[in-house]
Amino acid sequence: MKGATHTLGHIVSMVSGHISAWLVLIMMVMVVVEVITRYLLRSPLMIADEFGGYMLVAVAIIGLAYTWKEKGHIRIDVLTTRLPARARSWLRLVTLVAATAFVPLLIKASFDLWYFSHSRGLKSNTVLLTPLEWPRLVLLVGSILLFLVLIVDLVQAITILRTPGGKLDDL
């Protein structure tokens, strides 16, 4: 079980990281093309501002799962480093439970936002009139990826704590 959940968490986080990396690359190319067309051809494409903003949000949201797995989120450990290892592990479990409980609310809110945009056919207030359901779908996908990684970590944490002398320092 531990191997299967570890593999699932690794796969989800790596997919999340790769998607974010590709989005950064696409965003960079898009901005370079925009600059070239604006200054050399005197005819801007007018997509970099809008799509660049969407992609920036997508990089952050889709990258949440990867960042979580790589322990890239901000941690304040002034107090936790002073706790005994077992207490630190239990505190880690409590924070995992809290995060795992919070993300379904984020998923629900993201779904509601996506559904509202989809059902009403909302479009951006720009020249491109981008259907807003697509950029908003990214919020839902990123939240689901994060939830999957959190569930995997939670299962691993419970498994580790159930073993004698188990500590969550490596999780």
C-alpha cells in the first residue's frame, strides 16, 4: 500500500510540475513573439497580456501539488524544531488533516466558479473575448491535483505513525 500511494503521489506531483514548467516555457515564447511582432513588425498580436495572466495563474495553481511534494511551501519551524520528534510528527499529522480538509472547499469553490462561467457562457472583457470557463477550469484541476497529493501524504503519515517509533520527519 505504501509503495502504491508513494508512486501515485510522485506521479501526480511530477505531472503537476511538468505542466507548470511547460506553461512557463510557453509563456516565455509568447512574450518574446509579442515583443518581436510589436517592435519589429509594428503589429502586436495582443494575446500576451491576457494569456500571460491566465498562464501565470495556471503555473501557480497547477504547480501546487509539485510544490507540496517538494516541500517548497513556506514553513515556519521556530517552534516545531523545539518539539520532541514524536510531538512534531503528531503536529505534522494534524496539519495534514487540516490541509486535506480545506482543499475540498477549494475544489467546491473552483467548481462553482467554473460552472458559473460555463453555464452563462462568460467571456473576458478584452478584444479576444476568451471564454472564461477554460482559465477557470485550471483552478479546479490544480485543486484536485493538490488534494490527491495531500491524500497520499496523509495515508503515508498515518501508516508511519502506526508503526512503533514512526516519525514523520522524512514525509
